[in-house]
Amino acid sequence: MLTFVDMSHTNSDQPFYIIEPKGPKVPFILSVPHSGTAFPDELKDHYIDDMRDQPDDTDWFVHQLYDFASEMGITTIHAKYSRWVIDLNRDPDSVPLYNDGRLITGLTTSTDFLGNPIYKSDDLIPDEAEVNRRLETYYWPYYRKIEELLKSRREEFGNVVLWDAHSIRRVVKSIRKEPFPDMILGTNEGRSARPDIISLALGSLRKGPYQVNYNDPFKGGHITRFFGRPEENVHGLQLEMNKVLYMDDEEVNYHPDRANEVRKVLQPTFERLLEVI
């Protein structure tokens, strides 16, 4: 059974958790929208029990992987609820992120990545009214908090980086037949961040032993595209990574040694970004 290591959180009454910086605040916000595993009490019984107890599409342990961030003065926001309740990295109007035929689960998906149903019956799939309720209750509070954090840092420092952290199974054949690269940096085709920031992040990630793609096959989800406004000094970057980089080969358990190797690439990247921001 997948379980998280306890970490220091605040705002547990909200649909997100905040990990406060342990050092002086810096112009950098870390978002982890897909590590949530909880289901609201009013929805728990709607999902197939086995799937709800082990929501396979979770970005397991990602906020644990980045636990060095708070020591650097970075504030982390991460989701409380599973993406099966509502996907924080999808367009609120359900506009598709990609139009190339790949299977991408929607805002309030009724299936997992492999197309398996997650609800006990079709009549439990959210209708328009329920989708709107979930937007107001779980989705927009996450966005408003990010906006608040970005505004505060931008006012204090002039510029701010938003790093949206994700992970994915090495192979998801409903998205593509081939294994994914180790890491994929997404910037909405270069529109979500300043060119020198993108270049520095990409170059730093590539100093490690990992294969790092740029905007292929992912170019950043809705969070990156929504908040990344370099003309307003807000620079959004999404990093997708293979789960086997920090989990075991079965993608079930956290693997401390692998995670520590990944951190040797992630932490210097953050340090370099803070030098130029």
C-alpha cells in the first residue's frame, strides 16, 4: 500500500496543504497538484472501493521528493484531494490540452488513464452542476492561493518562478506506446517563462544523468499556461518525470537512494534559477 511520509503542513481545512519555508522567503513557488490521495466525505462512496483506496493516477510522493525546497525558502502548495475528484491541472472549461489523439483524462474524469471506470455507476458521474460545485469547492481555492503567493513574491522581489511538479508511469500506452523520457520540461512552447530562465533550467537538468526532453510529449498543463506570464514577471515551468526515477521498478514504493540522486539535479537547478530571477 502506498503511504506518504508525514510532513509539516498548514491550511489542512483547505483543499490543499502549504509547506512553509524554513528559511527566508525567496521568489519561488512550488506546486504539486496531483499528489493528493484523499476523497471528500460526501464523495467517497461514489468511487469503486479498490480504485479509491489506491488511486493509480496519483503523482505518488512528489512533494516528498522535493522536501529540500522549504530549506531553500520556497513555499510549496500541494493538493489534498485526488485528481479524480477534480484535476487541478486541466482547463476549467474542459478545453483539451492536446489535440493529437492521445487519451488525457479530463477535468472531472470518469476513468483512469487506462480507460477503466472509477465510479460505481454512471449516474454518479458528475453533471454540470456537480462539476461547478467541485470547481468552486476544490479547484479555484488552489488557484487563488497560488495567485496570492505569486503576487506576494512578485511585489517583494520583482520576479517569481512557479515550478509545477509532476510524475508519470514510465509507460502509459493510452498516451503513447514508447516509454516516456526521464524528464520533460514544459513551457507552453516557450510562452510561459523568460527565455533565459527556460535555457538555464533546461541546461541545469541536462547536467545530470537523465534524458531530458523539452515540450515533448508534454508542454505544461493548465497551471503552467494559466500562471506563466513572463510579461508580468511570473515564470511558469512544469517538470514531468518518470516515477522510476524516485520509486522502485514496480512504481509502488518510494526509493530513497533514487530520490537522492534526482535531488542532486533538482536542487542545483533551483539554486541556479534563484540566482537569475
